[in-house]
Amino acid sequence: TESTIELVIGTSNFAKYENGVCTSGSWFCNTSVAYEHGKHWALLVKEVSNWVVKNGYANQVRIAGGNDIEFLWNTPEITKAWIQGYDENDENTYKLYNFGTCDACPYVGSTWHPPANNWTMNDAYYVAWGASPVWPIPEIYLTTGKNAKEWAYLSYWGTINGRSKILFDGTLTQWQACIQRGGCIVYDSDGNILFGSNNTPFEGWTQLISELNRWSSTSHSTIPWMTDIRWSP
């Protein structure tokens, strides 16, 4: 009776593009479909939450929505339409966790460039923190620290452009999945390790908070949670 859990019902913004054209078998090929899907995702989260309350579990169980937002998977217009559909139907009650990436975002030490796939920094900030229901639990997979640097710089970019710093609720790694399936380490032609995407939960957490504390304007005394992906048995 003392344990608590926040159950996140998640999806992604993935659509399959061929030669720049969204295939007919994909979800989210246009903004109207994306908006409707986001709307119904919010209604789904509400329905499950109401069930939790009705059955007397609300003291221990909270329900939220989630989306694995990856810039390489879809356009900013379609992705933002999905979030707007969620936001306008969540009754200002149900969180939406972005557990995705900041693909090709600039970071300290890199040459400045916009994010991948025609996304802008404005777009990236909106899906990470700018939309009212969104809380980020970013993928911090890479052992090089690049993921952490990208997310931290996005928060810093916000602060120097008149916006609030991003508050990170947790970090996401895939250490267990890497153990299960392998394929998370890249080697050079001589067999030397170039980099891995197998950060442990603590490594991912440490990388992000270290990068955030690079600037006083983005600093965190702590990040509350760390979480990790594994494949179902």
C-alpha cells in the first residue's frame, strides 16, 4: 500500500517515408490525422485514469500519456499537430512524456547547425517543453555523451531566447535491451570500440545532469528518476 507507479501509455511519431513521400500504410501522414490521433490518445489516457480512480487505486497509480518523438521519423508540422490534439483534449490534467531524441541538435563543441529533417530549435523546444502537457524523459543512450549534450543545449538555447529552462523529470537508457539483443556497440575496422549506445541508467543520468550544470541558467540539483528499456520476454 506504500508503493506508487506512474504508468505512461506511449506511442511514437513514426511514419515511413519513401523518397520523401509518406507511405499510405503509415500513421501520421498529414496534420489532420495526427491531430485526431493525439486527441484520442488524450481521451484514452483519461479513460484509463478514470478506471484507476473508480477502482480505488488513485493513491498509488497515476496515468500519463507518452510519445517517442524522433525528428527523423516525421515532420515537425505533423508531430506538433499530434501534440496539439493531445493538449486540447487532456483537460489540463494528464502529463505527456516525450521519451525521444533531439536528433542532430547543436551542442557545445559542435559547429552550430539546425536539428535533423528540417526541424528548427523552436520546433524542438516546443515538443520537449513548450507545449503545456509535455515533460521530457530523454533518450541518453550514447556513451560519448552526445545525447546529453544535445538535450542540455536545447534547454540553454531556451534560456537565451527568453524562455524557461527545461525541467527534466528523468532519463531513459536502453542498457537492458542491449544486454538482451546486442548490437549497441560500433567498432572500427581494427575492432576498436568507436562508441556505444549502451549507457547504464546511472551513466545516462550522470551525463545529463553534468551537462545541464554547465550553465547556471539550466542547472538541476537533481533529476528525480532514471528509467531503462528492455524487450518483453
